[in-house]
Amino acid sequence: MAKVNPYLTFNGNCEDAFNFYKSVFGGEFPYIGRFKEMPPMEGGKEISAEDGEKIMHVSLPISSETILMGSDSSESFGQVTTVGNNFSISIDAASKEEADKLFNGLSAGGKVTMPLSKTFWGAYFGMFTDKFGINWMVNHDENEKK
């Protein structure tokens, strides 16, 4: 069964925000990565040193069922953060088949911003905005132990 988590997007202050959330909820970051850690993209442009220091992804478990996740937007990738549109619903699918079903169903009539595909971090992942303007991320961690 799929798990649903909030994914927050910030305009350069993700690290500050997540350190604040950590001070409130407690816990540790299982992962915090910066844009400079991404492998070079074929045909992609170089990111600036400033954008390289921004948070590509961070996660903070806040209960046994919920993980608060986030990143900074990166103008290098054409992303601009707009308050009110700076969050997504992230679905962690139990299987690749479930990821395909949820992605295809929810994205129908919407705009796919990243098709489902295998990623450098070992997940099957995609993003879209549904026909109602809600941002979604669908993920299946292919390395996760069952």
C-alpha cells in the first residue's frame, strides 16, 4: 500500500527550515543532499556554485508513518518557488506496478514534469501537476528491503 508524505519546496532556505523543524520534532536527517552532489546530466547545463550549495533533498521522519521531505528550488533547472505552490504530495508506492498505476491515473489530464524513470539514487520516480493544479511525486524505492 502506498504511503503519502508532504514535500516542501523552498527558495534557498530549505536547510534553515529543516533545522527549525528538527528542533521542534526532534530526530535526525537520514539523508541531506545538495545539488552539487548530482551526477552531471547529459546535455545539461552547469549549475552555479550558489545553486550547488542548495538542498536537493532532505528528509526528516516526524512519526513512525510520516516523513517530512523538502528541497530548494533551482533556477538552473527552471524551477521558481511561489508561496502557495511550494509543496507536493509525495507517494511512496509499494511496487513499480503500483507506482505506474498511481502516476498514470493521477497525471491524466495534467502536466508531467518528470516522467517515471529509474534515477541515480536508485528509485523509480516521477513528478507531475494534476488537472486540478496539485503537485505530486511518485516514488518506488527499488533498493528498499521488503
